[in-house]
Amino acid sequence: MLPCQSACTLFHTGCHKTCPAWRVYQEDQRLEREKKKSYLQYHNHRCRQVTRQLLQMQARRLAW
């Protein structure tokens, strides 16, 4: 179901393919997904860095 289906007075089947409001909505969604992706990539990188640093600080037992 399209989000505009219940709120748009001009809705008819297939109208989302040419609707400028739908294109703006899709663009906003794309930008939001990009922001979330970059946020997660940044924090994933930071977590890996901290994990790597903590593992390097651990005392290691000598293998005889």
C-alpha cells in the first residue's frame, strides 16, 4: 500500500509513477537511508577500532 493512497485526493491506480509528490517522498526516503547507512558505518568502524585496541592491551600467555 502506498503511503499517499489514503491521504491524497488525486490518487488513482498507477499515479505514483508520475506524481511529483511521490518523487519528493522517495528522494527524502533515499536521503534518510543514506544518513542511516553512514551513521552505522561510522559507528561500526569506531567499535571495531576500540575492540581491536582492547584486544591488543590484553596480557598474553607465552606459548612454550
